[in-house]
Amino acid sequence: MRAPRSSAALAGIALSALLGTVLTGCADNASGQLMARNGDRLVETLSNPPTGTCHRFPQGVTHVDNHMLSNIVLYTTEDCTVPEGGGSTYLSQQSSDAAVHSTGLWRSFGFADE
């Protein structure tokens, strides 16, 4: 016996809603805000950015305020890699740091493994 069209339509809508909820739950976002400056000029403010990816600043920054509930790592490269002979800077949650002249500007950040 064939199901009425209204039952099939309702089942399709329910399946779509369930799938949308499951997929939304797969994206992890940090909780809080990150502010990046170059000198006194604000370069970028991010709210609840997605974790698990490299975030590139639009331009180099000299100061980062991490008001998130996650620890981050700052890089001088645009792709969250450490250049040969270089390093990265660990910045814990709810803290700030300024780039020192010897390391150069920060160009990207990623989330620290916890």
C-alpha cells in the first residue's frame, strides 16, 4: 500500500530538519572574542570563530587580545606554519600579548591542542 503524499512530505521535512541539526552540531566554534591590532589601529575582531582551522589576519598585527575560552597559537606566517629558524607564540585564554620586534608581525593563528 502506498503512503499518502502528505505522510511522505512530512517524513521528508522531518529528515531534512534532523540532518540540518546534526550537521550544525558538527561545526565547533570557540566561545568569545579575539581582537587584533597593529599599533593603536584595530585590524580585526572575531566573535566565536570556528576551531580546527587556520585564521589569517587581513594584515600583520602587533597585539592580540584573546577574550575566548580557548588557547591559541600565533604565527608569523599566513598559513599557521613555523618558518625554519622561527617560532610561534602560545596565548592562553583570557590574555593578551604583543609581538616583539625580533619575531615580526603575526599573520595568522590557530587553536592550541587541548
